[in-house]
Amino acid sequence: MPDYKKLYHKLFSDITDTIENLQKAQQDAEEMYLDMCDEEFPNGEDLETFDEDIEE
């Protein structure tokens, strides 16, 4: 008979790891975006105008 408890724990562990990896990737991408904004607009000037241009 299969050990369902062991299978469940393996599945749960792998899903948890995947979620953590996705969250880390999202955080890294957000930090990269903020760093790019800091490089392009070091004093925050024109940032609002830049964001409005993107939305149009």
C-alpha cells in the first residue's frame, strides 16, 4: 500500500519551495525596477511624468 502521508509531505514541501522561489523572484524583480528608477531619476524628478507617459 502506498505511503500517502509520505507522498503528501513530499508534494507539500515541493509546492512550498516553489512558492518561496516565486516570491523571491518577484522581490528581486521589484528591487531591480527600483534600482533602474534610481539610476534614471536619481532625485525622483520627472518620475511622475515618466510613469504617465508609459500608461498612455
